[in-house]
Amino acid sequence: MLVDHRSAEFHDFFERHHAELARLAWLLTGEADAADDLAADALVALWQRWDRLRGAEHPLAYARGVVANMARERIRAATRERRRIALFWSRGPEQVRSPDVAAVVDVRAALDGLPFRKRACVVLRHAFDLSEKDTALALGISVGAVKSQTSKGMAELERVLGARADVVMGRGNQ
Amino acid sequence: MTERISRRLREAAEAHQPDRVRMLARVNQGMAASTTTRPVSGIRRSWSRVTLAGVTAAGVLVSAGLAFAGFVQTGPPAETTMPATPNSVSTPSPAPPSPTGSSTPPVITRQDPPPDPNPPSSPETKTADGPLSSKGSVNPNSHTFWTQDDLVLDVAAPLTKLTVEVHIGQTGGVQSTGQWQTAPSDDFTVTVKEIDGEVVYRWELKPGRTVPAARQDFAVQYNHGSGARDGKADRYGVMATAAGRDYAVWGGFKS
């Protein structure tokens, strides 16, 4: 087996999926730069198992799962850190450069209000249009759990964002 | 309402524009680390098992500045012990080889080539020797962040052994992005390793295979930090056996 062939195959995977994985990391953590690094690290983890995964049907599902796990670890560590230094943990400096910044910030803030698993389910199902089965595969949970977590999560988002939408109504239509 | 939230989630996802270059650099770095840390001794072990095309040629190359890390001269050649996939050799034990060559004689290892101020001088380049004629050049499609070095090897007689190495100076941020050759991939064992400040690409003709008398191209590609390269930090070396005699050529890459 040649290094160049595996490497070329893996780089092809990188080109096709790095953006999705970085966006997944971004929606889960809310940190733009860290999201790219996290997704890159997940890809390296994928590479280390590439021989086994390239033959499997779901290297992408595996990669999503790694991103989700890393994001959860990162959030946990950040939470501990925040407690330790007893300071408000700013998500500040990495601003989103989007024409509709406020709307994005609202969605991100609303996602932060969800427990991690609900957040991951909602993001995979609705931001990335994954099926319940693929979401379950990525997160290593049952389809039933995906169903219930997603519907509860979406209900909470609707409650939070719906209320805010009343306040900022009209801005998004311009 | 659910559809509206879905749309906002999708928009939020797309609002993030990943920095592809940053990600690729980090991935390549991670890949290089996971390749080099696993079998640190891998290439050294494999060298020790390889029947070098010729001990004389090897010595010439070493003195020409292509001092391969862990360059090893074996006693009586123990053929065909090259592992099929050197990358998977994961036993980090520095113990001498080898599972297969149990009767391997003691090896003379020349690691860390001494900074001898007056090495037994070989010329800076020797582009032709016997049936071998070589030329290294920097591919004109190279740019500030990425380089391809081309090695053209004109072969005038069939080769029963061939080792080609291209050494890229690790001037900072150098990451291999691949390599190729015109001969059938299946004929070679290819490795890419970072050794002592150089990214080393190596093609080893598999035992029993022959390289026909014809032009053979070898190319290596790599990313590097900003700043154009001119090939001055890159070198190649070739060892080959034709009709029972050993030959060696070496040189640099001209832009």
C-alpha cells in the first residue's frame, strides 16, 4: 500500500468535507478559530484510522462524531476554566462576518442554552439536514434518542428565538 | 415555525467561513507528526534491512552531502527483507533488527554524520554515471506556498536495483502533499519521512522488479510557508544497479 495513494484519498476527503466539519464545530462551540482547529484535529484523528475507515461506508459519520466529542470536551474544559477563574467567559473577539450578524449571534446564543446532546441533535438534523439515522450514527446514540432530543431541542429554540424574533422583527427581511 | 428555525440554523452554519489554508496546514502537520512519531526507528530499521544498491555508491552519496539519517551498510546482503509497508512498522524498539533476518550480521550504522570540515570530497553534483543520467528542476508551476521538484532520470540499461531519494530542507512549514513517478507504482515502495531537518521521499524498487531502459520521472510536491523557494535547499540522490554494477548520481534542483 502506497503512502501517496492513501494520502491523496484522504486529501480528497479533506477538500470535500472540511467546511462542513468546521461549521459543525462552530455551531457546537461558538468559537470560529477554535472551530477550524478542532475540525482539523478531528481530521487528523480520522487519518490515523484511515486504513480501517476508508473501507467503511461512514468515514464522514465517524468524523462528525469525533468533532462532536471534541467540541463537548472543549466546552467542558472551558466551563471548568470559567468556574475556576470566576470570570465571565467571553466568547467575544471572534466576530462573525455576516451581513446578518445579529441573527447569527441570536441563533448561536440560543444553541448555547441547550444541553450538549440536544444541541448536537438539532444542529446535525436541521443545520446539516442529516437523517435521524445518520445523526444517530454520528453521535453514537439511538434513533429514538435522536428523535426525542431533536424535538425537545427545537421546541426550546422556537421558544427562545420566537420571543426574540418579535423584538427584532423586520430587520431580517431587508 | 420549525422550518423557519431550520433556515436560521443553516444560515448560522454558513456564516462561518472556515480558513481552509489554516486547516490544511494543521492537518498536514498532524499527519506528518503521526507518520514520523510512530516509527521513528522505522526508516532506520528499514534502511538496515534494505540491500542498498551498492555500498560504494552509498558512501559516495553520503560524502556528497546526501547523508541519509540512519544510513546503514549491511554485511552480506539480506535480500527481500524490506517490509511491504514500512509505515506500519510500529515497534519502537531500538533493538537491532529483525524478525526475518535472524542471521543478519552486525550492522555498521552511520547516524548523525559528523560535521567533518573536510569530508572525503565528492563533487557537489554528479549527474551522469554509466547508464544513468539525471536532471533536477523546480517545476514552473510552483508558487509561493507550494513547490514541485522534478527529477528526470534517463536510464540507458535495465536496472535491477534502484533507490531514489529526494531531500527537502525543512526550512519551516514544509509539508509533503504527495509524490508520483512515471514507472508503475506497484514496482516501488515509497516512503515519506521527516528526518533530521529534511523531508525525505524515497522510492525503493521492489525485489525482483526491473526498471526498463527509458526515461523515468520522479516528482515530489510540498507546501511551505510563505516565501518562494528556489530549490537550493533540495537535493536528490540515486543509487542503481545495472548488469551487476553499481552506479550513483546526485544533484540539486534548478529553478
